[in-house]
Amino acid sequence: MTKEMPNQINIVYFAWVKERLGRDQEVIEFPELVENIGQLVEHLQNCDPAYRNVFTDLKKLRFALDQDFVGLDAALRDAEELAIFPPVTGG
Amino acid sequence: MTKEMPNQINIVYFAWVKERLGRDQEVIEFPELVENIGQLVEHLQNCDPAYRNVFTDLKKLRFALDQDFVGLDAALRDAEELAIFPPVTGG
Amino acid sequence: MIKVSVIESDFDAGSEIKNLLALGGGAVTSFIGQVRGDGTLDALELEHYPAMTEKALRKIADKALGKWDLHGITIIHRVGRLRVGEQIVLACTCSDHRQASIEACSYIMDQLKTVAPFWKKEIRQDGSESWVEERQSDLDAAKGWKN
Amino acid sequence: MIKVSVIESDFDAGSEIKNLLALGGGAVTSFIGQVRGDGTLDALELEHYPAMTEKALRKIADKALGKWDLHGITIIHRVGRLRVGEQIVLACTCSDHRQASIEACSYIMDQLKTVAPFWKKEIRQDGSESWVEERQSDLDAAKGWKN
């Protein structure tokens, strides 16, 4: 196994996700092993109980990668911005 | 058979029915035997070829009795106003 | 709140919509029909049956009220000569719920096309005239609603 | 002609409708959503994802254009604090045909409820706050359209 090079991504939060985390964005470094959104969320949960708290029920979260809705299995690849937020309630 | 007493009704015409008959309303007297709209139309056709001309195709005519849509079999009874016109095209 | 109106003059859709917004339901739908040009059309002549028209419009509004929870309905239909581009008709509904508001507006328009005593005559730029014939698609649309 | 707009200030539905009437299609439908009071609600706080919102609204408009023959679409969504009675959203469509115009407007609203990055927080008169949760009926409505 090669030495893991950290990747990084900008994460933005909205609505109660933002309120409960107490911030609206942050830059996160993550190991190369983390390839998709689900793995990134798990990585965050392992790093800090604050995430475990807010990301408890994944069914209540939605994700957008570079401003497109995606699922937990979406590959991070070279994406620049991940958004994590509750289901939308506009209109 | 008792002697027939003439009844009368005001008839109003609209759209091409009015244009082809050349009038927008008239009072028509009709014998008691004439009980419904279909019979009245037949009576008119027998009285004057102008009606035969305009009322040729009954499927292209619509009727309202005292301002309610009705069919050819609607009883005239004490109705005051019969309207004869083409299918409506508003909206 | 039902308002029905048959007029020769133009109407201001924006202010009619504001009147329904003032009811506070949360969902206001409006439909405006307009004389559509086709290159040779100059105007429509809208005839109606004055003694019956308001009654027919009220009946349409009452039926819509029976089908959906609505705070208000506004129906305005113009008559007389309307040139290409002019507004012909406004149907506007206010409800607590968007689907009720939209469906009721759609229903009212379908009924207007089939049970309100209006007739359209097309006036062409060359002066020729012809009465518009009923369209099967309008009859089908109106039949699509139960009752 | 597509116009999408995310603004804090109010909009004038009447003038937006006039802009679509100017296209001459003949059938203009509009839907306005408004903050509905319930006795204890004071306002809604509308948050959005600025980098994504316009893109999402354009995508909704493009999909509607792919489904119906439309001359124009206008979508305006407000953000920020909106008090009871204020307008939130406008969807407006112009087509040659009333059913296309009405259906497209309904479709756009269903999509706005489910795929546009807006979030509503309710502010009560007693100062308490709570985020609005998604409604199954909105998801069902959005799923009702093929694609």
C-alpha cells in the first residue's frame, strides 16, 4: 500500500446542519482511501463527535457535489465543493 | 282531442345562428302539441324554409331554456326564453 | 369570495391577483388567455348571451368551490372586438394549497371553454370573418373532470 | 425566454406576467406562493445555497422547456426574512396552449419544492424557531411527473 496523500475539499453547510455544527463552511483534508461521500462522512464522524452528533441520521441529509445533487455513493474525485444540508423546503 | 290553444315563447339566437336567420330574437307561437324543444324546432322547420336552412344539422346546435343548457328533449312547459346557438367557444 | 365579471374594457391581472393574495391563503394561481396572432388574424369578435353569462360563470365558480378548498375565485371574461395581443380572459384562484389552486384554475378554464355562452368570430386582416368552431380537445379536457 | 431570479426584495407579479404576455403566445399561467399565517407564525426565514440556486432554477426551467412548447418561463424566488402575507415565489409560463402553460407552471412548482436549494425556517410570534420539514406530498407530486 502506497503512502496516503491527503486530499482536500471545501464543505458548505446549510439550514439546521449549519446551525448544529456552528459553521457554514470549512476545508477538510481526507485520506486517499476516502473515495466517496459516504466514506467522507464516516471519516468525519470518526474524527470528531460533533459530526457524529449532527450526521446521526443520514436519511435526513442531502448532498450536492459542485452544485449538483448526488447520493452518498458519489465519487469525490476532483470535486471542489461538497454541500451537506437537510431536504430542501423551498417554493 | 281538445282544441289546441297556442303557446308562445321568446327565442334568442347567437353567433352564426343569429347571422343566418338575420335576427337576434323573436316571439314564436306554437300549438300545444309541441311539448319539447325538438318538436318546436320541427314545427319551425315546417312553417318556414329559412329555419330548415339554418337548423339543418341539429348536432351543430345547442339550446338553453331560461338560461340553462338543455337537450332537444327538454320540455318547454312554462319556459319564457329559449336560446338557440352554436357550440360555445369562449375562454 | 367569488367575483365574476363580463366586460368590454381591459382588466389588470396584477391587481386582481393582489385582491386574492389579500385573502392570505398562500397559493394563488392565475391563467390569462390572450388573442394569439397567426399572421393573418386581426381581431376576435367576442359575443355572449348577456342574460345567461354571469349565471354560467357563477355556476362554474360554485362547482370549483365544491371540488376544492378555495378562499377566492375571480373570473373575468371580455366581450366585443379584441385585437391580436389583447387579453380575453382571466381565471384566478386562491387556496391554502398549491395543487388545489392550480387544479381549480385549470378546471375553471376547461369549463369556460365548454359551458359558458361565449362565441368567438375571427376577423382576418383581409376583412373576411369566420366563427371559431368547438374543438374536440376542449370537450375532452372538460370531460376529464368528474362532473 | 428564460428568466430566473433569486432576490430579497419583493416582486411585481403583474409586470412579470405582462412580460410573458408580450411574447404573444396566448396562454399565460402564473403561480404565486405566499407566507400563510396560522395564528402564531410571524415570518419565514428563507435560506438558500447561492452558488447552486440559479443553476438549479435554470435546470428546472430547461426541463420544462423540454416537456412543453413554451415561449417563456419566469421563476422568481425570494430569500431572507418574509413576514406573513408576503410573496415568496413566482412561477410564470407562456405557451400557445393553455394546458401546456398550466401543466408547465405546476411542474415548475413541484420541482421548486424538491430540487431547488432553499430552506424555510418558521419564526413564531413568541420568538421560537423551527426548520420546516420536507413533506411527503411534495415528494409524491414531484415524482408524478415522468423525470
